[in-house]
Amino acid sequence: MIDEVRREMAAAAPEEVRILLRRNWLRLIIESHTSELEQLCTAAPDTHDPHILLIRACCRDLAGDSYGAEYLRGQGLRVAEDDFVACFTDLLLAPDAAAKAAVADRAHEALSHCGADDDYSSALFLLGWTEVRLRRNFPGAIALLRSAAAEARLQGRRETYRLAQSNLAFALTQAGLFTDAEQVLDTLPPRAMPSDWDLFEGGLPEANRGCIAYWRGEFAQAVALLETVIVEDSPGNNFEALARLYYVMSVVALHREDRYYAAAGLLQGISRSDKHGIPWDTLRRAVSAHLAHAQGQDERAKALAAPTLTRTGAAVAHALLAEFYRTIGEPALSGQAFRLAAAAGMPRYARVSTLVTSAALHSAAGNGDRAHEQLDHALETAAAERVLAPFLSDDPIIADLLSAHAHWGSEHQQFLHAILTKRGQHATAVTGILTERERDVLVRLRTTMTADEIAAELGIAYPTVKTHIRAIYRKLGVASRRDAIRAADRA
């Protein structure tokens, strides 16, 4: 396609060159002809034309030059606010969610007034792509991406069609429609060659599948899928970064303490700034707190999590933090995180997570009936897409609540049975990965030795022994020495 555009521009009169660029720029960017497009812009008769400057700003951003992109964008913003090129440039370049949402509203209007020289098919895709990242209207985003895929297919635009389908799968995943997402992923056309758009979307299909595996409680499968996505020196704000987050959560769910140090390093590679409306620093902090808690570093976990309680727009992160604060005995902070999650418009799996957390809080407060009502609501919400992860916590309160709920009576007994079976399988898998030192400590827990005596016999510090004991309890899903011995014997 780029050669065709070059030939047209070479034969065009100077006043027609800007029209040709306006007609083709968005497709050339989406279909990864970024460097060639910028060369065409710099060879245009009027390189200071506002549209050409804005198009170059998008090219610079895709090349990883955010400073140059912002500089060119500032020079180019000499057009009307509802100008098509200005709207869709801002959709690509607006960094934070508030700015991107305002631009998306303008872009919806611009899309409804597309002219003959505006690329409707590419604009549909980019607006759907944006709405997914804003997470404010998943049904609308899904409809836009379906329309973009249909338009691209009609016009024979194979790469735009692939990107629209790939992002449709992501939208369905984020909405919690896992079965539909998997159907789209199973029919996704292969990528013909490496793409400039990978700066935004590197590893999208595998990251999607890894997210689904995590929420369905298939943590080992999630690790295997997500490992294929993670690469060093990534920009830290695309789907490779999303893969890092879910990889770390899966490693924690599996209690793979041998991977915790490397996992912390992966989190350091995630952006501290928002990009395309995604609150990367909030997500990074939530998962970092999750990891620190698993390492027995609750004060550090609280310090990492604290700034997120002043931010909005990250439902999944705040759902995870609501559970974190509950487990460390901070019900007020758990409620604060819960409210932030609800304000953002929760997808199905985040809703399940908060309902399980709410049930556990009510149970701990002695409100048994309310706890069982919340748990039954969680089962109802989770059953259709088999969202299992929130029910697999080794926290004793959740374990006891699930066992009691089987006798309490539920319309979802079959799904509850599947959860209890999965919990047994998960506990068996986790039990087998005690470290050598933890096995040494477990042997001595079978005796009447105190923690001080175990420390003296093994030649290690008392706090280290306590850390090992906490790790053993987590891995066995128990809360006492006696139960740890019984669980080890059963395994």
C-alpha cells in the first residue's frame, strides 16, 4: 500500500499532497508504515502544515520518541477542536484517562461526520481501541471493534482486520466474557510480520490467554503462557507489561518463592506513568503489594499500596487491594479500596473478587448470614465464565466459609463443588514446592520444639524461622502447627 501512496503523491499537484496524506495517514500508521509515512511528511511541499505536523507527532510517538511527539503536536494544534486529524491524533497521544476520555467524546462526534477524505474504517478501530483502554463502556468498545473488523474485511484490509479482532478479544477478556474472547483468539489471523503497532500491543493474544487462565485458577498454565510474552527492555506500558503483572500474581498464587526475586525485578520494569489511559503505576503498586505480602513484608506492602487509595479508574487493582487489606486486618482500608473498585465499573472477575472479600469481612465480623449471601452472589457471578481464582485463596476464613457454605445451601452447588475440588488440587500442587529449608522446619514442627529452639538447632535467626513457618502455613493452606502436620500427612 505504501508504494501506491508514494506513486499517487509523486504525480499529485502540491495542493493535493495534503489531501492524500489526510486520506491515508491513519491506515499507514495502523498497518505499520510509520517510518515511510514520516518520510512522506518531511518531503511534502508544506512541512509546516498543521495536519502534517500532527501526523508526524503520531509517527514519533510510535517510534518511542514521546518528547518529539509532544513538540510536534504542540506545533500542529492550530486547527479546529473537532478537526478529524486533530481528534484522532489526540486519541493516540493523550496520556491520562481524563484527557483521553474527553478526546474520545470529540472523536465520536467527528466519526459521525466523516468526510470523503477521512478514513472511516481506521477511525472505527482506533476509537474502539481507545474505549477498551478507558474501560468506561465495554459493550460500546466491543461494538466499535466488531464494526471495525467488518469494515476492514469488506475493504480487504487484512492487517487492520487482524488488529481489530485482536483488540476485540482483549475487550471481551477485560469485560469478563472469557468464552467469547477465546473463540475470537482461536480464529485470529496470524501476523504476517513484525509490526510498529507492537510498541502498543506486543504479546496481545498470549497475554489475553494468560489473563483468562489466571482468573480461571489455572495458575501454572498462566505462567507458561505469560513467560512467552515477557521480554527485557520493553517499554513497560503495553501488553508485555500486562503479562508481567499476571505472571507475578500467578507465581504468588503458586507460592513459587524461588521466583519472587525475579518477579520483583519484572515489576520494576513497568511504567510509573499512565499511557493511553491505562493506570500503570496503580497496577504495578497493587501487584507489588501482593508480592511483598507473600514475602511476609507487610509494612513494605502497605507503603507500596498507600498511594493507590487516592487514585481512581483501576477496578482490578483496587479489587486486589481490598483483599490484601482484609488479609492484613485493615477492614477500613479494605472498604476504601472496595469503594474505589466499584466506582470504576468492575468487570465480572473483579466483581467476583470483591464479593468474596466482602463475604470474608462479614464472616470475620460475625455476620454469618450476610457472609453467605455475599458468597452466594459471588458464586452466581462467577459460574458462567468459571472465575475460580478469588475462591482459591489459602486464607483460613475463606476456606472455612466455603466449607460451611456447602452445608448452608446454595443454588450453585455444582459450581461450589468444582471450586472445592479445584482448591484440593491447588493445595496438593502447592504443597509439593516447599523449599529445602522449609522442609527442615516442618520436620521440627512435628516435635515440641519452640521456634527459638528450631532456630538454634538449624543455626538460623529466630525471625527467619518465623518467616519459614508463615510460608509453610500459606503453602499448606493452614493457620496452625497441628493443621500443618495434618495437611503434610494428607499430601
